[in-house]
Amino acid sequence: MAAPQAPPAPPAPDPVVARPAGLVTCDGPGNEHVFRPVGDETFCGTCRTEEAWKAHELRYQHRPDKGDPIPWRDRMDAILQAQPS
């Protein structure tokens, strides 16, 4: 007599796939453009950054000059050369 077999496992449920948020028109200045929000924001990342800089300027009367960005290889080379051997 053979041992009874266990019943087959029930099928796995279909995985729930999160759907990306719909596009939202940015309330920022300039040409009309859209972005995909993460929460309930109404400004795209670029416009939020610019608004943050404007608030910083109003508060501190200063905005650091970014200048020309230095390529990361040149920055790393300068850091390594500045370290004592």
C-alpha cells in the first residue's frame, strides 16, 4: 500500500504590481511641462530646487556660485594629490 500523497499546493496569487502615478502639470515657471509625482507635490524636481534656492536667497541674501562643474575624475585626482603620502 502506497503512502497517501499530500494535496497539490494552491496556485500562487498574481503579484500586485504598483502602477506609476499619472503625469501632473508642473505649477512652476517657464514652458508648460509635466512630471510624475511621488506624493502630492505640484512642482517638478527642477522647479522645487529653484524655489528652494529662491527661499535661501531671501533668507540669507546669498546664493553660492556653482561655477563650472569639475569632472569627478579631476576632483578625485585633486583629492588624492592633496593627501600626504
